Amino acid sequence: MSSHNALIDVVIPVYNEQEALEGSVARLSAYLEAHCPYRWRIVIADNASIDQTPQIGRRLAAASERVEYVRLEQKGRGRALKHVWSQSPADVMSYMDVDLSTSLDCFLPLVQPLVERRFDVAIGSRLARGAQVTRGLKREVISRIYNLIIKVMFPRKRFSDAQCGFKAISQKAARELLPLVKDTGWFFDSELLLKAEARGYRIHEVPVTWVDDPGTSVKIAHTAWEDLKGLWRVRWGG
């Protein structure tokens, strides 16, 4: 793969994001057009939205050959990512949250080591040295506790932040790892990283500049409980 010919997919998983979607795609497109040296596509992965998100997504895709809209009729961020990544022709597949909480200036440091084949998996980290994070105390505490629990349950774990919505994977790693990941929700990220480490993949971490979205629809307590159940399954059930 020549770095100049590399194709990068940037997936935005969405559920009922009619307010944010158009502005975020426009902002992301402008950034990639100005700064990304590789070929790129934006893929809107809609997991069963029931608001105006489908209409907006289809319109954005019709207006640009670099934007694709994919509709799934079942909910689940992990399901959407697995579906789109599994069918992607890209050399490197990435994703970011629709609110663009992570600074786009972190994108090239995320994908470049994968294009250059120095790593096969890359993650944004809000806990790595050099990260600049703005978020409420509750989410900060929950995130740190969750990552501590992973460290206790998986002592050989080396990555620092499993949940940051800013990740990338090479096509080679995706083909091996995606069939092994069972979760279809928010635990998808953690399971993917744990399976990657178990198979010897080195994970590249990028300290990110990250600003919490106060309007997020994520149900923190429910998500935390599902994550804990997922950790138990991976640790003792495979």
C-alpha cells in the first residue's frame, strides 16, 4: 500500500442525530479536504434512527461522492461499526463520534502509523500523558474507574482508555478481529481492544484534546453495567 494511494474510511455511527449530523459532516469534510493527504470517505452508519437522521444522511450522500450513508434496522453502535468496517474496501478504517468531541487535529496522528504499517490498531486516549480533557467530574470518575477495572481483570492490558470514541484499524487487523467481537453496543470498543492485544497487535495511543458533549444521549449507568457484563464475559467466557 502506497501511502499516497491509501484509502481512509471515517465512519460516524449515529442514532437520532438530526441536530448534529449535517454540521458535523460539513466540518469533518472541510477538515479532511484541507489536511488529509490520503484518499478518504465519510460513512454515516445509521443504526435504526427514527427521527430525520435517515433523510439528512441520504441527502448528504447524494450531494457528495465522498459521503456514503448506510442504514441498519437494528440499534447498536458496535453493530453499525462492525457492519460498515467488515464491508469497507479501505486500507484503514476509523470512526469518531458525531459530536466531534475529539479535536480533528488528532486525526492524522491516529491514522498515519496505520497507513505506514507501524501499527494495526490506534486509539485516542483521554488518559495518556499530554491529553487535554474537559468534562464533568462524574464522567471523569466513571471513566477512570472503568479503566482501572479493566486493568485489574486483564493485568497485561497496556492501553489506557478503552472508551474514547476515536479509533482506527487496518484492513488486515479488521479482517481477523471483527469476527471475534460479539458485542453490538458500547462495549464493542473494549472487546475489540482486548481481542487485539490477546492476538499480539500493538495498539498505538494518541493523547487527545477532548471536550465533553453535555447533550450526549448516552445513558451512563446502563452503559457502565453493560460494559461490566462484557468484561466478565470476555475474561471468563471468551
